[in-house]
Amino acid sequence: MHYKLYTTSLKAWDAMIEEIDKATKSIYFEMYIFERDTATSHDFVGKLKQKAREGVRVVIVADAYGSKNLKNEISHSLQAAGIELIFFSHWLRHIHRKILIIDKKIAFIGGVNIGKRFAHWDDMQLKIRGKIVKRILRSFAYTYEMAGGKDKKILKLRDGKFTHKLKFWLVEHWPTKNIHTLKSHYVDKISNAQKSIQIVTPYFTPPRWLSSLFDSAIRRGVSVEILLPKNSDLKIMNPINLHYMNKLHPLGVKFYLTKKMNHAKLLIIDEEEGLIGSQNMDLASFQLNSEVGIFFKEKKLIAEIESTVKKWKQHSELFKPQKHKLRLIDYTILVLSKLLYPIL
């Protein structure tokens, strides 16, 4: 199993553009946020048009809300170049996944979106070769169908049967199909943790069941550490993140606040197994949106991730309730968020 880990958006984009350039048969792209404003450094739109004109089968499945700028600005020009571009549109649910598959042999999966505002973020993305790519292809085919895709060759990819064991597993989450494997995975892994739980997330609004799992883990002597940005790109999330940190810190959860925006979605259990994917620690990911991640026990990859997280911690600030207090305006935002989302 061949893989490579990327820990910033720019590094992931470099690798993605390089593989797109090499594509000879097909490019399948699935993205929550896909914008065209990276053209000066990473011209995804231009490269995809070029490949389509060269005869490569290019299919883009994008979320209608997250990628609304793409939908409004250049969807016709992409289709004119021979690209099949379809949008998943639902008033509440979103395709929150981030997948790129090249020639059915190489796949990128993780938390990286496409857009100029993400260029200097820390994030996590895996490039993978091997048998796991077939499972990612099947997963893409389900999204393609859900968004209204009709190509029989792509839909046929759903029929793959997999019996062999792999070093990497796909963790899928399909609320529209009543498949909640993401929640099941978190419940199983956190419930069975023996030594440590490490989480990296940009947004932290844990469901009650997840907070209870953290409490139970700490009571049996497990260390729980969560790393998130001190200042989120979504300013409304800062007081909400702070609210939940204040609730869980007394239980023994240790929080690290990064100075730089960190968009990675990571779970590490006992320094032995991990999950990298598109999921956030919020109700949207666990109940509403379609998500996907890669679960693994690869020792070398775990060590590489541990090294990265250690560096992120070194450039972080340890959360202390007496230092990080809610302001009056923060309480107002919390009240409004409770009114809009009473289950938070």
C-alpha cells in the first residue's frame, strides 16, 4: 500500500495538480467547496478543462451550497469543455466529502477544499494507491448517483465486492441511506481506548453522546487531547468552541489552541490507529452531511502524524478557562445559536 501525507492545503494542491497533469483516462472529483480563485497558483479549473479536451473523462460532483460560486460563475464553461459537472442540492444536507481519483489508481482523501482563502491553512490529506482505491471509487459512485449522475459505467462501480483485508479501511457516512458508520466508528474506538485519544478539528460542537464518551474515557484513565484553532475562519464558531471547551475542561479534557487556522479532521487512538477524513466534531457531520474518511493502523503513518501533531502543539496555546473567557457578545451569539439549533 503506497501513500503520502500532506499537512497543508498548498502541499496537497501541488500533489493534486501534478497527478491531474498525468491523468490519461479519468478524473473523478468530489468536493464540498470548489472555487476558481486559485488559478494564479493552482489552476484546477484550467487543468480539468485541458484534460477533458484531451479526451480524459472528467466528472465533478460538488455540493450546491459549498460550491455555489462555481455553480454561478463557470458551470457552463466547464460543461462546454466536455466535463460532466453535477451538483448535490438539499436544503439541509450537504456533500461534505473531499475526494480526487485519478485513472482509478490514485486517490486523494481528507479535509482539503479548493479555494484561495484556504491556501495557507494547516490541513490533512492522504494520497493513496492500491486496492483501497476501488472502495473509494465505489463510494464516489454512490455520491454520483445521489447527485443525479446517469453514466452507467460509473454507476456500475457500486457493484464491487471486497473480501480481502486491507491496511486502510474506508469509513463512510450516508445519512440519506441511514448509514451512520462514522458515529459507530467513534463510539467503538473511543469506548475501547486504553491510553490516549487525540483529536484535531476546526469546529467543536460535540453531540452529547460524544461528550459522554470523553467523560467515560477520562474516568478510566485515558488521556483526551483536542487541538483546534484559537480563531476559526468562521468567527461565529469562536464563542461556540469556547463554550464547549469550558464545559469539557473540568472533566479533564486538555485543549490546545493553534495560532494558525487548522482545518484537519483527525482521530488517533492509543498512538496505534487513526482516522483522517472530512468529518468535523459537530452534529452536521454526525447526523446530516455525507462524510468519508480513511481508518488505518499503519505504524509509519501513525508516527508521521504524531510528529506533525507534536509540532502543531508546540505552536499552540494551552486552553485555560481563567484566561479564555466569554464576553457579553459571545453569550448573545450562544443564545441565538441555541434558538436556531436547539440540539446543540
